[in-house]
Amino acid sequence: MASAIPLHPTRIHGSARLHVLLLGASGLLALLAPASARAAAALPDAPAPVSAFLSDDRRLVDWVRDHDPSVAAARARVMQGAADVGRAKVIPNPSVGFDLSNIAVGRTNPSGLGFSDMGIYSVQLQQTVELGKRGPRIDAAGLRLDEARLGYLDTLAGRVAEVREALANVAHRKARLDLLEQTRDEARTVVQLEKRRLEQGDLSGNDFDRLAVDLMGLEADAVQARAEHASALADCAAALTAPCDPGTSPEPLLDAAAPLPEDPADPGARLLLRPDVEAVRLERDAARRDAVGALRKGIPDPTFSVGYTHDQFTVSGDNANSLMVGVSFPLPVFDHGQHDAAKARGAALEQEAMRAVLLRQASALVTSLRARKAALDESLKALADDAMPRSARVLDGTVKGLHQGQNSMTDLLLARRTHTTLILKVVDLRYEAFQVRNDLRRALGLDADLARDAGTAP
């Protein structure tokens, strides 16, 4: 960042009323900022260091993995997917039945028989055996488990990008606040010095009024910057689920935060590896396996049964004890899975189309972000290497000219305001350049690769 803006005592006259109004207005505006900062400080966790997380992506990934509720929800979905795989592997439960028959109604034959002489007890055990359906069901569940794992990585990568954005916003707002407060403090010093000259009649009241009004504008800008910084701290605390510690000089970190590797020769190949793109592909493949399983409903699943009968009606010549074995088949005459298969094939086509749309949008986004990055890099280089040194020389020359009587107070105020605006422009462009890099990392799946390399997928 450029050095502090020099402010020098000048020949000014004016009334003390503006100075009193200035101090009263600044005191009133200062009451507007701290509410959101107090809300962020109320969180119980230890402060999260902004500088450490912006400079160490691995540490940021670990923090988000361990603290973010959205990531915890994605982890729970992986657990559900694992349970679905286990359920898909389970064979159908057997069934057991008990029958009590030959209960006489009216006269018995021969007459005079009691229930203990003619009751028949039967116990049956049945087991259905699936043919051709269990394999596709297990395959589909396994694919959806892999999809849930990729969804977890995608959620983690997305939250890392969002949290990094919140951290960078704190650094950006802190840099703006520091610059505006520094400029305001220097302007206050000048006003206090020139007030004495005004009281001695060495300065015109008009020139003093100009300087005081400019200071009032700087006071308002500083209060607004403090409120924006407090809001950024509150957003950061919500994103990290802990208070954020901005540190002393976080703004230079933005230049190194969200680093990008060299441009790949084939960015389309990298997009194919994005977790969300891969997840859509896996859902497509799972739908295709669903279609296979649905069509296999046309294969009848046999049900085998074995039973034991205890017959007390031996007077009729029945055997007292006997065994039964049997097999039955359903007849897939009307429903043999044709509609379920059609639905599954339609779902597979839908996922394929969604994947194509996702890849096209991602490719367009990467192209757009690269163009913005190139433009921002060029603008920043021009401003930092050329415009800012020129502006500093103009400001110094204006101050010297004012002391020599060649420039007016208006010239000084204009040069100082222009220089301050230029520095703020550079600060804002650095933050915008960070945002573009952060979005590029998200679009290219770089944070997902970082999470995958860290072994964070459950």
C-alpha cells in the first residue's frame, strides 16, 4: 500500500463554529458502528485468525471440515448412503406361518370326538430368492454412495470458498478503514493547527471552512468504513462459527490468497473432474442400473417353503406327523417393471442433460473469470506502477506550491482527495482480483482437490 498522505499546515481563515459542528457530528456518527461487532464478539469460540487462514489453505480446509454445519450435514448424507448400500445387500427376510385347522362346527364324524382328537397344527417357513435384481440394486446404491462422497467434497469446497471470501472481506474492510482513519487523523491535525492561525487572523475564514468541510467528509467516510468493517466481522463470524481476528495489517494477504496454478493445457479435462460434475455422472449411471433392475422384475422370484404338520385326527387314517415342501412363482403378466424402467431411463437422460449444462456453464464461467482476471491484473499494474507514483508527486507538488503561494487551498484539497481515492481504488481492485481468483478456484474444482488430497472425504 502507498505511504501515508502528507498533510501540511497552510494559510487558512475560518470560523470556529464549523470546528464545533465537526466534533459533534463525528461523535454522533461514532455511535452507529459497534452493534454488529459486539454481536460477533459474543460468540464463545476462540477468535479465528484471518491472516493464518488466508495464507494457509490446508488449515482453512481443516477448520471448515470440523466446524461448518453444512459440511456436517453432507457428512451425514454419506452415512445415509452407506446405510443404503448395506440395505441393498440384505436378502429378503424369511416368513413363518402357523395354521390351526380341522376345527369342527356342529357334529363330529365319528360323533363324540373332541378338539384334542381332531385338531391339526401346521408350521411353515418360507423364503423368497431374488433372481437378477440384487446385483443392480447394490450397484446403484454403491454409485449413490460415491455420489454422496463427491457431494461432501463439493459442499466442503464451496464452504471453503465462501469462508475465504468472508475472511478476505474482513481484510479488505480493515485496509479501507486503516487508510481512511489515517487520512482523517492527519486532516484533524491540520485543522487543529490551522485553527490557531485562524484565531490570530493569519488565515481566511473561507479557506478554513474548506478544510473543515473536507475533514467532515473524511470523518463520515471513516465512520462508514468502521461500520462496514464491523459488518464484515459479523459475516465472518457467522461463516466460521467463531469470532474473526483481523490482525494488524491483513490487506497485503489478499495478493497471495486464493493462489492459482498455471493455466492447464486442457481446462475442459479439469472441469470433468469437478465433484459436482462427477456426482451428476454417477447419478446417471445409478439410474441406468435402476433401469436394469426394474426390467428384471420380469424374472419371477421363487418362494421356497417347508412345513411341519401335526395331525390329531388319526381316527380318519391321517398320519400324525408329516412334512411339506413347496415352491411358488409370481406371474409377471401385467407389471414386469416396464414403467419403472422407463422412469429410470428418463432420469438417466435428465442427469446426462444436466451434466452437459453444468459443463457448459462452468466452461463459460472459467472463460469469463480469466478475462476479468487479465483485465484486473493489467489495471492494477498500471495504477500501482504509474498512477500512484504520479498522484503522490502531484500531491507533494501541490503542497509545495501552496506554501509558495502558487496554489490555492482548493488545489490542495482536490489533490489530496484524488490521491486518497486512487489508493482506495487500488485496495478495491486488489479485493476484486482476489474474488476472481477465489471464484476461479471454485469453478476449476481446486478447493475440492485440496480437500480430497487432505483425505477429508468420509
